[in-house]
Amino acid sequence: MGAAMRTQQAAKPAIIHPFWLRATHWINAVAVVLMIASGLRIYNASPFFDFTIPAALTLGGWLGGALQWHFAAMWLLAVNGIAYLAINLFSGRLRRQFFPLSPRQFLRDLGAALKGKLAHADPRHYNAVQRAAYLFVILDIVLIVLSGLVLWKSVQFSMLRELLGGYEAARRIHFFAMSALAGFIALHLVMVALVPRTLLAMLRGR
Ligand code: HEM
């Protein structure tokens, strides 16, 4: 390697998040917001709790419109999610980036985070709290998609429907998993606001 090339490499900060990761992350963020907002409008059409969601927080205007949004954005969510998972799995990144993860490490890092003492020295490596949170939300979205398949095509996915405890149970699972996702997003945004450097890396890659 020539000296000029070495200097150039040294000057260029290392890649933290490759392009495919940034693309799938932001597409996912858009898809998730569209899915939640239209899903809440669908919920309002036939609520199973004694509350409905203020219309201003929902998308679609009426049940038919909300279903159109939900069915359009679900392809974005599913195709993008499958691409994200496939690249992560086959490149070995999933194992490298999110494991090892032990309850002990999690509690140690959570304690440090609550005391404001969690080091963020190297943004390429996630601490145990980040690992657990990201793995949690990935599995949560998988559960949302599976229960959503049951609500969408309950006859075709009858085995999955029975595994989830029937159609009505799948509706509750879909709703509670969505609520957990909303909780993750709220926490995620607080964490990003506390360490804004990570946002730059998720936008620019470096
Ligand atoms: C405007 C909204 C959002 C912002 C500003 C944002 C920002 C970020 C940032 C800065 C990171 C890197 C964090 C780090 O270094 O620890 C990140 C990672 C991540 N975010 Fe978000 N995010 C948003 C929405 C979402 C949503 C809606 C989801 C999921 C439903 C999500 C899931 C994730 C996951 C799973 C990772 C880790 C990705 C990986 O390394 O494979 N984010 N986000």
C-alpha cells in the first residue's frame, strides 16, 4: 500500500454504520410510523378497550383509508425487515454486534446507564442495554408481523392462528406488541437525544 493511500485512509473516519444498515433503519422508521398511525385508526373502528385514540394521532381518515395505508406500509416493513435480517444473519453481523449478551452484563450496563456513567467510547460497539433493546424490538416486530398475518389472512394462516390462541387473541397480541414497540421508540428517541453523536453516525455512517 502506497504512503499516499495510507494517509488518506488515516484521514477518513472509520465507517460506523454501513449504507445498507442506514437505509434499512430509516425505511423501517418510516414504515413503523405509518403502520402504527394507520393501525390505531383501524383499532378505533372496533375498539376492544373502553378508549379510542384521538383521530389527530391516526392516519387514514376512516377505516377503509386506514386499511389501505396499513396494507401498503406492511410490504415496506416486511420486505425491508427481511433484507435487514438476512444481511445481518448471513454477514455474521448479528452475532458480532448483538452477542454475547448475559443478564449480568445487562444489569451492570443498566446500572451504569441509570447513574449516567455508561461509556460511549466506541459507537461501533453496542453496550448490553443497547443489544438487549435492539434484539427485543427486532423480535417484537417479528411477533407483530406474525400476528398481523393471522389478522390479514386468518383462513390461510390457520395453524399460526391456533398457535397464537385464535383470532381474538392474535388481535390482543398485535395490539400489545405494538404498544411495546411504541414504548421502545419513546425510549430510543430519549437515548438518541442524550447521545446525539449516534444520530450523526446513523445519518452519515461515520
Ligand atoms: C426518528 C426516529 C428514529 C431515530 C432518530 C433513530 C435513531 C437511531 C440511532 C441514532 C441509532 C444508532 C444508535 C446507537 O448507536 O446506539 C439507531 C439504531 C437502531 N434503531 Fe433507531 N431511530 C429511530 C427510529 C427507530 C424505529 C422506529 C425503530 C424500530 C422500530 C428503530 C430501531 C433501531 C434499531 C433496531 C437499531 C439498531 C440497528 C442495528 O445496529 O442493527 N429506530 N436508531
